[in-house]
Amino acid sequence: MIVTSAVRHAAAGATALVLALQAPAALAATVTEPTPPPRSSVDPTELYRPGTHVRRLPGAPALPDGVSALAWVVADARTGEVLAARDAHRRLPPASTMKALFALTALPRLRADLRHKVTEEELDGIGAGSSLVGVQPGHTYKVSDLWNGVFLSSGNDAVRVLAALDGGWEGMARKMQEKAAALGAKDTRVVSPDGYDAPGQVSSAYDLAVFGRAGLRNPDFARYSATPYAYFPGGSSSYGIRNTNRLLTGDDGVGRYPGLLGVKNGYTSAAGSTLIAAAERGGRTLVVTVMNPQSGGGLAVYEEARRLLDWGFEAAGKVRPVGTLRPGPAERSEQAAAQPASGPVRAAAADAAASAAERAGDSDRKPAAAALAEAKTEPEGGTGFPVGFVGSALAAAAGLWWWHRRTGASRTTGGDG
């Protein structure tokens, strides 16, 4: 009896063991593992092919009509995914959008509170017809004021002085070329750091999108590029300047774009109108570049950018990427600490814009927007600084008198703004 009981218990234990070993196999046979979503493959050569590229999924909106630019790109600023593009790597003159690369290169190297007395030599070589903010030799400026002159008035005079503070004109061109290479912008050739037309100077819609995306990750760049109005020192008084990016200010009948973050516009007779524009909506940030619209006049670049931004926000999640704004080695090393231009950066830009009129601390001074509403500004391609009130008129007149005395340059042959 004792032996039989022991055998019975052993048999029961063996049966339990077999069932335990079979349970995972049976469970595996009845449970289906979730299938991971298919990875989106991007052909790295697609954007190098001519023509328009977009991969629409069911329900995606069609590309907007009326976009006549020779080249353009719509990209997600956070992921770098290119949603659509036309001739993204076509090399074209960039005009003042080149100043975005200039700022990416020089901003980290120059203290904003540094004060500098400008010399005549630092202003030598400014191209005829250049846009100017009104920098005058013998006057002392803060670096932050000069950056306002670069971003708002597209001032080639301000670029000249800042370049002089960071190694000189030719040295700055070399540094900008190195920065472009570090960012993976292989289409860009820098000859004139201010974007003025020069033989061999080119960029592409792809590279400009790279610069815009990188700029949004720099809080100082983002703040300057989103500032619509500021005061610029003019000797004993200051005068108002406004951003020449009409999507930001709503000037000349161009409606402001909701959620616009800046970045930089440009114009020369060779480049036509160019624009890097970034905007935020619903937690998504897009960067759009537009190069040389072929119809619609001087303001078409803004309306074409508007259509592309609207399309990008509607198409997000409904298209497969056709390429990627791949970061270069320098950006990859900083990417973990970098933040997109949303949240705190966007708030800082808005605060800077709202308080720009009060920077001088005068309680009785008109807000910049109100003062500029009364001021007369030059048309597309002009200096972009207002001359309607007394301080502005005196400063502007002095600057223009000095400029014409030195060069006799005519401002009717085309500007860079």
C-alpha cells in the first residue's frame, strides 16, 4: 500500500509538470503578438531629383494652387521630416535669408551687452542699394541693438559691424561655410555674409530650411526673429524700426500669420524674393522656405508661404515624408539639450515683442507699434526704418546723408530686405 501511494503521488506530480510545461505553448498559440507599425522608408536621393515631391495618404489634402516659386520646402521643425518639396536642392541666390546662417554663426560668439564704437572702416564695402538700419560711424551700439538691425531691418550695415567684431568679413564668410557644413547644408556657398548678390553665392530651399530649424533651437535667434518692432539708437535719441517680414507685422496688406515664429525674409534683383518662415499650431512647428516666386509681384513670397504653411498643418500625419533635414555632426552633439521653438521659447519671443517699445525705459514714449503706425516707411527693398517722427527723421537723414556722401549709391537699383 505504501509503495502504491508513493507511485500515485509521483504520477500526479509528473502530470502537473507536463501541464505546466505545455501551458506557455498553448498560451502562445492563442495570443497574437501586436504587429509593430511599418517603418517609413525615406529615399535619401528623392529630394535631389527635380520636380515636386509629396507622398499623400488617403484623406491628405492636395498641394495648394498658385505656388510659383522656383524652389520650396515644407518640413516639421521638431522631427526634421520633409512633408513636401519642389526642387529642394536647386542652388539659387539666397538674398538676406543668408543672414540666418550669419546669425547661427555669430550669435553665440558675441555677448549681447557688449558695447562697440563703430568706425568708418567697418562700414566700407556695403553694396549699392543695400538695406540699412542706419548705423553711423562714431556712435556706440550694443551688440543686441545691432542684432535688431539685422533681423528687423535686414541691415547690411549692422552685419558689417558684427562681422568686424568677430574676425572680419572674409573670416566670417569662412566661419559661415564651416557652420553650413556642420549642419549638413551642402548646397550653400558663402561669399557675402549679408546675403548681397555675389558671384558664386548660392543656397537651396533645403539648406534654408536647415538654417531655420537650427535657428528655432537657439532662444536668442528665435527671440530676435519673432520681434516685430524695436527702437534703434540714433545718437541723442532712438527711432522705431519694424520687421520687414510682413507675415509677422501685417504690413503692406499682407495679413499676419497666426502662430508665426519668424525667421527671415530677403530680396535682391538677382535672387528675387526669398523667405524662411516658421509657425506653430496645435503643438506642431513647421518651417517653410520659398525661393523666387515667378508670379504675383513682390509680396507673393508671403502668400505662397502662407499657402504652404496652411497645407502643412492640414497634411501633418496624412503624408509620408519625402526626405529629412538631417542634422550635421555639430547639431547632433547638441540635440539632446536643444529645444524647439515652442513653449518657453515662443513665450520669450512674444514677451520680447510686447515689451520692445519700452526697452529704453521712457514712460512717456509711445509704444513702437503706435509710433510706427504714424511713420512713413520705404517700400519693398528699402531700408525698412520709419522716418515719420522727429527723432527718426533726424537720425535717418544723418545716416542717409553720410551714406550718399561716401558712396553716392542709388537705392533704386534693388535692395536686400
